[in-house]
Amino acid sequence: MKKINLLLIIIIVFTACQKKETTIKHEIVKDSHSFSKPNQAVAKHLDLDIKVDFNSQTISGKASWIIENNSKGDEIIFDENSLNITKVTLGDDEKETTFELGKEVEFHGKPLHIKIKSNTTKVNIYYNTTKDGVALQWLKPEQTADKKKPFVFSQGESIWSRTWIPCQDSPGIRFTYNAKVTVPKDLMAVMSATNPQQKNKTGIYTFRQEKAIPSYLMAIAVGDIEFKPIDNRTGVYAEHTVINKAKWEFEELGKMVNAAEKLFGPYQWGRYDVIVLPPSFPYGGMENPNLTFLTPTVLAGDRSLTSLLAHELGHSWSGNLVTNATWDDIWLNEGFTTYVEHRIGEKVFGVKEAKMQDVLSRKALKVNLDEIGNNSPDSRLKVDTSGRNPDEGLSDIPYEKGYAFLQTVEAAVGREKFDKFLTDYFKAHAFQSITTEDFVEYFNKNLINGDKVLADKIKLNDWIYKTGTPNNIIIPISEDFNSIDNIQKTWKKIGVKGLNQKIKSTNEKQHFIDYLPNDITPKEMAEIDKEFNFTNSGNFVVQRQWFIQAIQHKYKKAYPSIEQFLTSYSRTGSLLPLYKQMIKTPEGKTWAKRIYEKAKTGYHTTTIQAIKPLLK
């Protein structure tokens, strides 16, 4: 019996040692955008019991936090912004305690100081949201696709989850959660967790997220939605008038998950579903675990815009599995995910598509650098957002410069070696939040490994800590785009008839539009429009790029469609280029202001925050 026990002990110790070698633990770093002090007392699990009331447009209930009081002190600090905190109790017996709200900081809200005891393990916060909560957008029936019933959805990134749940709102703090959500009986609730696939008769839904996530990935949507499966672990939620179109558009979703797994290791979240939200959703997509939130603008009718799905899916590894510890490290989320997106796209859609996407990626990076300046501190991968709204650091830089850096590394070490490095990196840091410095340390130890020649070839510090782009950036080439460039040189002389048979895909059309000659006339734009029907295209990206040119060259035939475009959606990153182009002339600025006043009631708060300053 003793021999068996000894052997068992040896096996346990060996297994623990093996685990230590593959999993790297990091202390929670100080996040300037959170009032919390997690190394003193930290939230580890949330039991949420809330009611969604469309009449008052509020969420109310109780957030019960299981905590670890590491310092054995008498206080824990949460973040809150615009919430109404009504009562706080401790433990299962709910003994009432005192709490105090600290000084308000712009964008960040107030610290919620709660008195606890050295042995406290549970804190219950009773609260309700208010109309000032940025994270929640309440929609009237007429603002939805079906136009029959109301809708509400949340958007927590970067620091807005604290406007609908009192929490320690930092990407460096991870927790599991259970939730009980009561909604009107004719509606259904879904969250970033395990989800129902059909309505019940009670209006009460329960959720479970067993994987530790940061607060910005807490998400909820409530509306008259339906579910349709795509395969055994993927499916789509949407309103009735959208569901069939969405299911068809995302038919290759399962293939994407399979392709990603072959590249970077197992998908660790169980199901991967998506929900198509109403037009006021402010982003292309949001990678909420288990349930990606998507803009309806991705529904082109020809599956041509589903590369966005590859990006949000990629976050299941880079972002959700391995998360930036602070918003200064956002490139660890977005740069890695853009790399993963391109690799999934190449696997699913082919090399030609990937080459075109690479060219478009470099163009986006150049446009962003031209706008903010090569010497701007915000052109670094590691940024400093202290004292600011961290959303300001979310430009194309972390996405496209981060992707360009990782492409440079791949070229330097070879794809096979880099794929192994990334798979090991995701495994070693799974369900953890890390800093740029953590990455640099891991990178130097596991990839550079003392090879000075390789280090000089990659120039890691130049990429991460210096402005602009290093001189070893890869300049991609697309033969398909080169053919379009040749067409640009001749179409003015020979006419545009037949070009729509040579320029077919979304990427090809975007490249053609983006490089139309500066001296193009409204008459020539009309000829192109007749050939391609860009103004009335059902493709959101094609329309966006065409409308930028239409504004610049005063192609007035497109103006009614531009106005409809700007008043129909709230996809911030796609509306901004149009408004920026409009305000370059006095008459354009007047036009922009008029459209904004008409559209703003349908815009998300974050969209308003981005556009309103432009129009002053």
C-alpha cells in the first residue's frame, strides 16, 4: 500500500511540474483605467440576478461577487459608471455593509469602496442602470429589423461594462460567471456564455460561463430573436426577417472553426455561435465568448464579407484565450487576431484572396499613419492611454501594424516554426491576461533564444516601442490588383464597358475604387456607376469606398444614397471616413451636420463620441 501511495505522489508531483512548464502565471498589473486594487482584493466569480425592463429602459438586480481578500484588509474597490447602487451586503446571510463612491473621473466613472472583513468571501451589490449607461443601447421596435418588438444589447469594450454591472473593469482581471436574466415573455435573452436555442414561456433564462473572462467580454442581448444551427457546434441568432439570410451567409462558419483549430490548437469555448444585431451596433463585430456580436452590414448576400467572421473567430485564441492585461497592450489582442484572421482566410478562401487582403491591410496602415503622423506616440504598438478614454488608442495601428510585425516574424523564421511558436504561446498563456513585456520576454526566450542575427533581422523593439514602421516591413504584392492597376491606365481611353466582368470580387472592386484617378469627373463616375451599380450595391464595403470618392469628386447622383447609408447604420469605423471627407469643404460640413442631426438618435453612444467632435 505504501509503494502505491509513493508512486501516486511521484506521478502527481511530475504532473504538476509538467503543468508549470507549459503554463506561465502572471501577477495582475496595475491598470490606470480601473479604480480596483486586485492584488489587495479581487473578484473571482459573479452570480448575476437581473431583470430587463423595457418600459423604464433599465436593468436592475444583484451582482454577487465571490472575492479573494489577499491582503486581509477591510475594503474592496469596484468600478462603476452611472449606476445607481442601492445596497451592499456581505456573505450568504446578506449582512448589510457600508459603501462609498469616490471622486468621478471623466470616461471612467467612480470607484465603489465597499467595507469588508478579513474573512469576507462574498459581496452582494444591489443596483440598477440609468439612461447614461454607455454600454447599453435600448432600441424601439422601429429601430430593429422586424420593427415589431424592442431590443437591447451591450457593448463593454473598452471600459463600459461598469455602466451596466458593478465590476473590477480591467482586462487584467478574469472571472467566471452564472446569470439569471428575467425578460418580457415574448423576448429571448442571450449572453457571452452557454445559450438557449429557443424561447421559453417564463421569460427567465439562465447562463453559465465556466471559463474565466475579463469584464469587457461580459455581454447581453435581448430581443425577438431566433436560432438556426449551421453544424454541431456553430449556429446563428437573428431576428425573424434576417435569420435565413444570416444562416446562408455564414454557411462556412464551421469550416472556419476547423481551419483555425488546425492552425493554432483546439477551440476551447465549447460552442461558437453568432448573433446579427440591429443596425445601430457600432462595430463590425465583437468577439464575446461563445457568441460573436455582428453588424448586419456583413450580410452582403454573396458571402463576400465573411472575412469579418474570421477576425472575430480568431479572437477565440488571441484576445479571449490570451488577453491584453491593459488597454496599452491592445495590439496583443488585435494584431495577433488580424494575423490569425488572414491565416484562416487563406485556408478557407485561398492564396489569391489572402494576397489581396495583405495589400488592403498595408493600405489601411498607411492611411492611418498619414492621418496621425509617423511620429505620433499612438503609432507605436505599445501605447500610453493613461488619462484618456482608451477607445482613443483603438485605431488601425494595433490591427495592421501588429499584423505586419507578425508577418515579418513569420518571414524571418519560417511559417512552420512560427505556427508552432504561436500554438505554444496560446497554450502557455491560456485564460490569462499578459502585458507587452510578458510577450517580449516569452518571445526572446522561446523564439529568438539568443540568436542575435535573427533578433537584428526582426527588430522587435523597433516594431513595438518606436513610432512609424521599421524598414523591414513586408510590401505585399497581388497579381490580381496589378491587373486592375493596368486597367486604371487605360479605361479612360477605351471606356468602361465590360469591366464588371474583369473586376468581380469585393476586394477587386475596393481596389479599383480606391485608386480611381484624382482628376476623374462626375460624368466618368456616372459611367462607372452604370457599369458596376456601385451606388446601389448591396455590398456595404463597396458602397462605403465608392461614397468616399463620390463625396470627394462631387458625384451628386450618389448623395441620396450616401445620406441613406449614414442614417441607416452606426458602424463607427465605416461612417467616420465619410464624415471626414464631407467636412473638408464648407458646404460638405453643413451637409454632414444636417445628416448627423437626423441620424444621431439611431447612433450608438460610442459612434456619437467619435463623430460629434468632427462637426464642431
